[in-house]
Amino acid sequence: MSDLYNEGRTSSTAGNSEPTYDVKTKSEREKHFQEFREFDYGIDIESNIILVQDEISQGMVFDCISKVRLLRKINKDLKSITLLLNSPGGDVVETLALIDYIRTIKENEGITTNIVCRGSAMSAAALLLSAGTGLRAASKHSKIMVHQLSTMNFGKLEDIKSNAKFAEQLEDDCNSIMAECTKKDKEWWKENQRSDYFLSAQEALELGIIDKII
């Protein structure tokens, strides 16, 4: 235990002198501290990783865009990024916007987006996982869930009708993307998402939501 505590310290000839750190160890510690700071902000610059965690909420698209722009400035030859995903889902419109963005940077700049699920990809997060433009993967015990778009609206009748029509359009968009990105067609997804549909990583692999279990 004492060896672990004194790791990186140089011995002192003076009996009461404070131990000192050698330059190399201090430099390494500063490097590791910087890495921890990056993860506090949800990014790993060296490995081109962006964390997508918690609920997908408004602002996430611009947050991801700003991080990709940073990675491009640091790495002029950037060819791929990885979204490390662990999310219960969230805002469908924001998710669709993020899917549009990762498709755009592949088409216009040749940057592919790998998406790796570590934990869960529920609801809108499962849609995002399926739409990765590079490797789509999940760890062995990750849980994935897809379901019909849920909404609750109150107010004037015409507003309720308008909101219901908008929800149907969103659901149609989601089912279309699932059909594009998986082994099942649009009608299959429409039918099988009427209630919460929980999947293991192996089941997600068989349906074509992911390409690999890691």
C-alpha cells in the first residue's frame, strides 16, 4: 500500500522534507486530468468519441455539431466519429435532426458516424442507434426498446387534431428510417411498435438495428 501511495515520488535525503514529484509523472497526471475534463464535457478528443447520455433533449444537435467542428479543427483528416450511447430516449424531433446531421456529414464530408450502445438505447435512442452511418454496435447486455410514438395533448379540438396529425407524421418518419436501416419493412415496424418492444443485443442484431455485439 505504501508503494502505491508513494508512486511517482522521489525520495528525499532530508528527514523532514516533503516528497516531490518528478517532471514526467507530473506531466502524465496533467494529461490524465485533461482527459477527465474532456469527459466532463462529453468528448474524448484523442479517440474522436462524443458521449450521448441521459435524455435526448433540445440542444443536443447543436452540442454534437459543435463537438464535431472541434474534432475537425484538431484532426484535419477526420474520417469517423463515435457516438457512445446510453439513453432512455427523448425528443423525437431532436433525434431526427441529429440523424439528418450525421447523414449530411457522411454525404458532404465523408465522415462516418459509429454508434455504440453501452447500457440502453430506448425509444428515440434506438432510432438513432439504427441510423448510424458507420459501425452500429451494442455491448452484450445492452437493452434496446422501440415503441409507438406517445403523445398527450389537451386543449381545443382543432389543436388536438393538428397535434395528432403531426404525431402521425413523426411516427411515419420514424418507421421509414427503421425500414431503411434494418432488415424489416415499414409495415412490420408499424405493427410491432404498437406497444413497448424490448430487445436484447442479440435480437437487435438479428433485426438489423445493430451490426455487431461488442
